[in-house]
Amino acid sequence: MTAAEPLIAGVELGGTKCIAVTARGREIASRAQWPTGDDPAATLATLADWLTAAHTAEPFAALGIASFGPLCLDPASADYGRIVNTPKPGWSGADVLGVLAGDLDVPVAIDTDVAGAALAEGRWGASQGCPVHVYLTIGTGIGGGIVVDGKPLHGTFHPEMGHVRVRRAAGDAFTGVCPIHGDCLEGLAAGPAIAARAGQPAEALGSDDPVWALVAGEVADCLASLILTLAPHRIVIGGGVGQGQPALLPLIHQAAARLLGGYLPGHSLAALKRVIVQPGLGGDAGVCGALALALTALER
Amino acid sequence: MTAAEPLIAGVELGGTKCIAVTARGREIASRAQWPTGDDPAATLATLADWLTAAHTAEPFAALGIASFGPLCLDPASADYGRIVNTPKPGWSGADVLGVLAGDLDVPVAIDTDVAGAALAEGRWGASQGCPVHVYLTIGTGIGGGIVVDGKPLHGTFHPEMGHVRVRRAAGDAFTGVCPIHGDCLEGLAAGPAIAARAGQPAEALGSDDPVWALVAGEVADCLASLILTLAPHRIVIGGGVGQGQPALLPLIHQAAARLLGGYLPGHSLAALKRVIVQPGLGGDAGVCGALALALTALER
């Protein structure tokens, strides 16, 4: 936040818009934004040109890229830093890392937008001081980022928590909207699923709409499994749906407590209210995520 | 494995028996075994006396303790190294770490039996070279250990994967045997649940018994969620039930592939057969786990 901090750069590559910034810490020095087009070569070239110009004007010390996915994040793979198998037209195979970082001789870190958001919440937001923490976005889609000891957790692939299957409420016959799984979490509880259930968009639904209890139950089913597996110190619920309806988070707390059944020490309803929380950062979660990734690259 | 390796000590504290060893690597130098009684003070004192005598005879460089749980593993807690809230009579609150390590001036590591087994599989067995790997035991109970970059993963608590809720096969009305959750994974698919379903013990059931498809489906439901969350490089299935019925693992592979629906790159049926595997170590998984923990303490 001070002039003594090094200048860094970040790119948030989202499904509809992309943003490039330079910053010190998360204090933005310069910023540009474009729509994410159907031609990845053109979109990425625009971003790369902006980065090159910014770097020429005042060199930055590291670059962070927070991108929509799925992404190949295995450094040993020939596809490292590329988009894989996305339904977004034209983007499957797009070489995000290669084009954006190719000409820059600085440390670069690339990860999913949600891993970036998780890192940012850990550095500046609601997950500060937490050794194990998660960021779950519930919006047009559902995705999660997991951070362990300051590092995004990946096995052979990054988390795809939106596609976890969840248990259904008794009698709920909604078939779900995920083209692959039908009733995975994203297919049941993301924005398009809520709209399909309710016949109107999530943001038009009142806090007493019965859809929220279903959504909360499904999200909580996923979170209860996550808690029994990782017991994160913090789980931040972001995204347009996650943050749009104030009634949702308390319903998630109640459903998670009911599912855990008091079994796990330290996970009473009161404790769950401290574990499962709203983001500490505002609307710039994506950009902050890219900057947090840049700082990770710098510190590596 | 060579005489040049330092002498280390390990304690496997199981629900029915406990074993203490000294070893170089995992080559046992001395070994003793006792039943785990209902009086933790007496059982732990016997173990502590053996350790003290062994250390006096030939000093060991580190101690690893692989214990049944639940265990408090938060070093900042006053309960660190104690058993918490166990249904095992008398053992709630037992100070495993304090009694066993109290008089020894050596590095000590304590973790769950399954975290130890996971570490051992990573060091010597089926998970060698894997950055993210899991050990899931299916026996009298179900439990999991997760290792990330050579370190057992804990958030505010160690994994309790046996209590994850899973989706049921259509029409399956078995209510489950877990006293807390009913139909969590352990309540549906561990040995006592299989016996309750089938009317006879798991080891008496033929490979074509229809119970195996149900068990495989429930285990696979948990593993599919785990894969979509952590994408482990390896998942080792151990335990009396997990290793007792050769037909089970192929059924788990098929069910997991069906549940993942081809969505996740690198998780075809053929790939899942390489990811979800039998243990590489034999019957001494518990002792190997304690020794792997001792080596972790030594290397820290």
C-alpha cells in the first residue's frame, strides 16, 4: 500500500470481461478493461500489448494471472497455462500464460480466478491468518479455490467443486441444469439453476422464497463434506448469488450444522458462523486475486 | 534400511491393540505388543515404560505416534495430543502425547493412524512421488488421511472422511449404523454396516453379493467429491474391508468414472485405475505409519 512496495501487474481474465492492472500491493496504479471476445488470440494480444506498454513505461516486478477455467496448471505439462475443454466458444486450448507472459522477463503465477480470490482473502480479507481456507463463488457458475499454508492446493487438477454431487432434499425433483452431471452443485444451485427452478432470476427472488432453503441445503451438503475432509479455518462465500441474498448465508450455517450433527469438535452452529463467512474484499475480488498471485510469484 | 540410518521409535495405538517398535527406516529392530485396555493410564504407562527402557538401551532419534482418534492435533491447544470425544470407553481426554513423549528428549510427531498410513505409503508404498495423496481405510470404521507435499493436511481438525454423507443408490432403504449420522459413509459402508445389510460379516460374502455394488457406489461418491476437490495423485484403499474383497476396487473404479462423467481431465476409467489403488505396504501399515511420522519429526 506504500510507495515502497514494488510495482506488480495483474490480469483478471473472466468469461465476459478482462482487466489488466498495475498496482503496489492492492493499490491500483493503472487499469484497463475489455470484453472477453470469442477470439482468444485477439483478446490475449490486447492484454499482452497493454502489459508490454505498462512494463516499458514503468517496469513491474511480477505478474499474476487469475483466469476462468478449466486451466492446465501442471508445470510439467505441455499445456501448462492453457485453457482446457471449456464450453466458452473458441477458448479451448487458448495459451493464456504463453501469450500474456511470453515477452516479460518477470516471475509469473497463474491460477484460477477462485484460487486467486482465496489467496487475496487470505492476504487482505476474511481469511487472514488462516492456514487452511477456501473461497467458494456462487454465481453464474460455482467454483472453489483452496489455500493451504499460503499456496493454492492442486493435485493433478485444480478444484472443480462446482461439479461435486450433493444430496437432494426429500421430494425435490428438479433435474438440474449441468449439461454433464445434471444435478451436481452447479447444476442445482448456481444462478441459471435458481432461475430455472424459480422461473425468474435469483436477484428477483425475495428472502422468503423457498428456493433459498434448497440452495442452502445443497451448498451446505458440499461444505459439510469439505469440512469433514479439510476442516478449513475459513470458508468465504462469494459471487453474485452468494453475496446477493442476505438470507442465504444464515440458511447455509443452519443446514451445515444440521448435517454435521455435532460430530466434529469446534463446529457448532455458533462456530460455523465464524467459519463460513462473506468476503472481506469488495467487488474487485478478481483483480485482487491476480495481484495476490503476483505477490506469490514475487515471494517464491 | 541400512545400519547408517538412525534408530527411531514408533507407537501404533489402535482401538484393540497397541504396538511399540524401534527401527532403522522401516526395518524393525525391536517390537512389543499389548491389548489396548479400557484404562488409558495403564496402557499408556506400559507403552511409555517400554519406550524409556528402549531409549536407555539404545537411544533413538525421534518418536512417531500413530493413534486412533479423534485426536486434538492443534499445537496451540491445551488438548494437543489428547484423544477427544471417543466412543471407546475411558479414552476421552487421554493424554497420548503427554504420557508417551513426556520423558523423552527427542523430536516427536503424533497424528492419526490413517495420516501415518498415508505418509508411509508416500515414503515407501503406492503413493511414492505423489504431491497430493490420500489413504482411505475401510474396516470396522472408515477414515482418511491426506498428505500434501509430504505433510499431513489438517485444518482446525484432522480429516473425518468416514462421516461424509453420500448419495444413496435409488431404492436403497438401509438406514445405516452410525449413531450420529445414520447414513454417513461409515454408517453405510464399513464392516458393521455391511454385516447389518447382509446379515453376515463382510468376509463371508461372495464377490457377486449385491452389497458390494452398493458399498462401491457409496465409497465412489465420497471419492468423486474428493477428486473434484483435491484431485489427489493417488488414493490408497486399505483396511480389512477395503483389501478383503478383490471385487470391490474394480467396482469403485467403475462407479467413480460414472459419477465424474468424463468431466475432469485425466480421470477416465483407465486413469482412475491408476489413481485409486491397493496399498503398497503389507499388514504393518500402522507401524510403518508411526515410523513415517518419526522420520517426519526427525526431518523437521
